[in-house]
Amino acid sequence: MPTPLEIYSNIKTFLSFTDRDIANLSAIRGIVEKHGPRVTDDFYAVIARTPETAKFVEGRVEALKKTHAKWMLELVAGDYGDAYFESRWRIGKTHVRIGIDPFWPESVMSMLRSGLHLALAQEIANPVELSEKYGSLVKILDVDMMIVNLSYAEDRIDRLTEFTGMKRALLENLIHMRKD
Ligand code: HEM
């Protein structure tokens, strides 16, 4: 099995995440700085009015918004090496640890995709440029989501190993076993 870091690297290759994407992301930093707070406010409003998610953020919405703003600016900071992976892996683990089901971050990511698309559309008039820049942004958002999902998957195997006493390699073989 490749390590999560190797998977991250393979995914970037598979998606052709190149210097062009890095340049596109760096170029939209100003737009993300300007519109990011609105996008963050919008998704925290939804989290706060949904009972299943509100309980996780109660009493610390403002602090969490700051953490989230930092996360969003890292998306467009131009550095997508091992440290980027490590920070996203840690973020995934944080959500796993506090017991947030993975479909909540997935749903928030959907809001981020549409909210940030609107932000770019408000600032970039040329449709080809908009599509090009958004293409790079959606790549990195999806890569972030994949890393978070990998940490959820890893946690499930860790728990199964711990609770059943079965060896990790055996569990991974079972997961990959074909029925036919
Ligand atoms: C794409 C979706 C999301 C992103 C990018 C995101 C981002 C982050 C980041 C960057 C942190 C700080 C992690 C750290 O300090 O290492 C964090 C923490 C946190 N997030 Fe999220 N988050 C997302 C979805 C959610 C959702 C849906 C909820 C609530 C249901 C949530 C609740 C929290 C809480 C409670 C913490 C603080 C955890 C702690 O340290 O106690 N997040 N998030």
C-alpha cells in the first residue's frame, strides 16, 4: 500500500497539477483574501443552524473562522509540497478525533466550491480565464478533500485493528478482496 504522502503525490500527477496551477492559484490570492470571509461566514451560518453540526462549534465560531481563514489562504499560497500534505492530514485527523462524520466536511466542501466560484466570477470577466483559474482552485480543493478522506479511512482501519486485534495488512487485504 502506498503511504498517504505517496498517494498525495500520485494524485497531483494524475490530475496534472502543474506549475500552471500554482501560478493560477497564486494569482487569485487577492480575490480569496477579499471574498473568503464571506464564504466562511456563509458556511458557518449553515453549520450553526444545523443541530448535528452546531454542537461541534458552539461557543467558538469566531475562533474557528480564523483557523478557517488561514486554511483558505494556504490554498493559494503557492506551496504544495510535503508540509502542505502534513497540514491537511492533521486537519483531517482533527475532524476524525472530535467525531465529525465525513459527510459534513464533504458537504462544506461543496459550499466552498460554489462560494469560491462565485467570488472568482465577480472579479474575472473573461470566461476562459475564469474557467482556467477555477479549474486550478477546484483541483486543490478536491485534493484537500481527498487527504481528509484518507485520514478518515486510515482511522477506520486503525480502529478495526485495535478492536479486533487483527493485523493491519490482513484488514487491508480483506478490504481489497474481490467477491467473484
Ligand atoms: C471542508 C470542510 C472543512 C475545512 C476545510 C475545515 C477546516 C478546519 C481547520 C483548518 C481546522 C483547524 C485544525 C487544526 O487546528 O489543526 C478545523 C478545526 C475544526 N473544525 Fe473544521 N473544517 C471543515 C469542516 C468542518 C465541519 C463540517 C465542522 C463541524 C461539523 C467543523 C468543525 C471543526 C471544529 C470543531 C474544529 C476544532 C477542532 C479542535 O481542535 O477541537 N469543521 N477545521
